[in-house]
Amino acid sequence: MALIVQKYGGTSVGSVERIEHVADKVSAFRAKGHEVVVVVSAMSGETNRLLALAQEIDPQPEGRELDVLLSTGEQVTIALLAMALKKRGVAARSFTGGQVHIRTDNAHNKARIVDIDRQRVSAVLEAGEVVVVAGFQGVDEDGNITTLGRGGSDTTAVALAAALEADECQIYTDVDGVYTTDPRVEPKARRLERITFEEMLEMASLGSKVLQIRAVEFAGKYNVPLRVLSSFDDDMDGQTGTLISYEEEGMEQALISGIAFNKDEAKLTVLGVPDHPGVAHQILGPVGAANIEVDMIIQNVGADGTTDFTFTVHRNDFARAKEVLERVAEELGAREVSADDKIVKISLVGVGMRSHAGIASQMFEILASEGINIRMISTSEIKVSVVVDEKYLELGVRALHSGFGLEQSIELTQ
Ligand code: ADP
Ligand code: ASP
Ligand code: MG
């Protein structure tokens, strides 16, 4: 008998039929004697619908009220799933985040979980019931409802698994695992049997939305065995999909584990900035003060006493960042600001890169052979990222996927 936390995403609970299917899956686990905590998302499209409603009233609605609204999506699905379980004779009870004391900080719309009181959930499990918890939500110290950012139900599940010391956290979604890249962009993508926390964290932070970054962080920190698998197939064992775990001695090591991409970024450049100490701070200081997060940063080698300074931000912040930058450029006496929100970032990720030189140049060669111009480059120990024009997203991802032979298994045994 094991204690399992299962999370079902929006598409997996997108209709009454699908909720009934989830109930079948949960009952099968119960029938085997496992204790089950289920975390659910809102029905697919619901969070977007609620967000659009709010924005009809105010394009920048207050965070607190927005959270009260957005959290309702998950309240619908917990109740429906609990009903479907009871109909099958499975004892179950639904709970909002607040009811199981998922306490967060007060950063509305992107709150972080700070504490979970395991007593409440444990008591219900001990009474032999399935605990159905609303994902994506919590309450702050003052009892205000908070939400955890898009995709946050993954984090609710992992945090509950960590707090309860569950044997496994299973993330059921509309794909049957983590693939070498998003199968919607490259249908030849291959499912990975295993991936390390480190690689998954890199993939998630570079744009692979299959798991929320914080969920992977949490799972790594508390060593929660995490598995991504399909909610649609009839496998009732929970042994398929992709296992995310620490690297183990003798584990087969792929050179590149995957390709991530991020369509949510935009690029800004200040051209002809006087090249003297403090310039980077004078440019990025006001951007930071406007609460805009910066991702990649490049400063060119100075020539003729001036330099160019480029950085990327989230597309949602593009207009505001441009405004700030135009003001700063004028103050600094820079030549001009150029801004482009039609870009994407494509990244190669793999722990095997550490011991293999030449991956970056191979990547550049593949992109060049497709006539794709690289606008920015950044590297770290286990990833290489490039920024290219948005129109090259599919071409770039597919060329790299086949160029690095990712559709076949090219695992090297160490
Ligand atoms: P859920 O609603 O279940 O949380 P998401 O839409 O958040 O589902 O995540 C699943 C989606 O993630 C898939 O449909 C797929 O298009 C996308 N995705 C992006 N990168 C990957 C990847 N490397 N492997 C698998 N899926 C990926
Ligand atoms: N319903 C939320 C969203 O759409 C949370 C989640 O699905 O994980 O982002
Ligand atoms: Mg998700």
C-alpha cells in the first residue's frame, strides 16, 4: 500500500465524461489499497475565461479580487470529482486550498506556498477517504485567497506530496510523458523514460509548460518522486510516462535530453549608449524598479566610446519596458531604442553537455544551414539558448531535433 498524490490537469477534467474517467482511475488505485490525494485544475479554458471576464471590467484588475475569481475554477472540479467518486462507492471529500491550510505568502497571482498543515489531510486519509484538493490556490496569513501562477496546480500536488511524504506524485495530463520537445511542434518528438530534476528544471524554466517550474523545484528540494503520465489511457498502474528523479549511478545518459522554447519573450536594445562604468545599472535599474523581470542580457564590446545593450523581458511587460527604456535612453544620451516582440527563444538542454564540447557550434551550424539568423546567444553548463525570429520557431525546433538525432535513442552509456 502506498500514499499517492495525483494531479489531473485542465484537459483531463475538461468535461463531465472526463471527470468520470478520472474517477475510474482514482477508484482503481483505491481498489488496490492505496491512499490517494487528488489535486485538480479548473476545466480547460476556464481560467482564461475568468481572466477575460475580469479584464473586461479592468485591464489590470486588483490582484486580490482576481485571485478570488480565478480560484473558483478549481472549486467546480473538486466538487464534481468528489461526486463522481461517491457515485462509484468510493468515500471522498473535496477541499479548497484554504480548507487544507495551504498557506502562501501574499503575492497575489503568483503566490508561493510557505506551509501546509498535514494534519487535516492525514485525518481524512486515515478515515479511509480520498482527499480531493483544489489546485492552484492557497490562503495568506490574513486568510485572503491567493493563486500560485499559471500551471500552479502542479505545485499544489508536489507540495502536498512533500508535506505528506507521499510515495509518488503523479501528474496526469494530455500527453503521456515528458518528450524531447513539445509534440505539438515536433510530432516526431520522443517520450523520455526518465529525466533528471536538474534537466526538467532547466526545460521548465526555458519554456516547457508541461510542468510548472516551482513544482519541479519543490520536487527536487524535497526529493519527491515525480511522474508525468497520460490521463487518457487505460493504464491503471501508474508505471508508465516519464519519471523525474535524481541522476543515479550508471543511469543511461543522453547528451541532449530535450529542446525547450519560449514564445513569451520580447527583445529590447539601446543603441549607442556612452560606454562608461555604471551604464548597465543605469539601464536595468529603472526596469527593475518598474517590477519588470529581465531574462537574457547582452552588452556589446564598446567601439568609439559607445556600446549597444540588449535584453529580453516577458511579452506582457514589453510595452512598459519600452516606455521605461525610451526615457532612460534619452537621459543617457543614447542614439535610439529598438524593440522587437516577434522573437522566440529556443534552448537545447542536457546534463551530458557538461562533458561534451562542441554542442553549441553544432547547434549554430544546424540553424545556419536552414538560413536562420541568430539574434542572441546564452549558455550555461547544461543548456544553450538562442533567440531567433518568431517565424523560425517550428523550422528551428525541428531542424535541431533531427540534427541532434533526438527522434532515435542516442543514449551513451558512461
Ligand atoms: P495540464 O492542463 O494537464 O496541466 P499543460 O497544457 O499545462 O497540461 O501541459 C501539457 C502540455 O505541455 C502538452 O499538451 C504539450 O503541448 C506541452 N509541452 C511542452 N513541452 C513539452 C514536452 N517537452 N513534453 C511534453 N509536453 C510538452
Ligand atoms: N487553472 C490554472 C491554470 O489554468 C492552474 C492549473 O491548471 O494548473 O493555469
Ligand atoms: Mg499545466
